[in-house]
Amino acid sequence: MDSINPFANESESLEISGLTIENRTDRVQMYGQIHLTRDKAGLADAKTLKTIIDSVIKVLESEKDLPEQVTLTNKPRAVKNPFA
């Protein structure tokens, strides 16, 4: 089963049926979409997603001085549309 080591590096990334999960040191980023279908493939995807979420929760719960909110690095910024 694919997994990541949450918040440990800036290099891990995996995909679960269209959902991309990227590891960062200040966040775990998820984007895309996933369809958890009512079949064996859907069950496998759901279990993989649950494993990842459980590992994120475990790391966050182990933090002694967890801040209320972090200031994200690499904040998105607006850029001029080159095609307009």
C-alpha cells in the first residue's frame, strides 16, 4: 500500500486514482478528485486514503506545541494570464 511520511520532507508525492497527495514540511497537500466506487478498487483506494490520513493525524497528535495555525510557505499568488 502506498503511503508517505507526513511533514518529513518536500519530495514525497503519490496519486490515488486521480487524487494527488504531496508531502511538505508544513503541510500535506491533496488535490484532484477521487471516486470511491462500490467495488474492490474503490475499497482499495479508500483504505489507502485512510492509511495516509491516519498517519497525518498520528504525527499531528504527537506534536507537543502544535500552533493554532501555521503561516504557509510558498503561498499561491496571482499572476497575469499570458493568454489574455
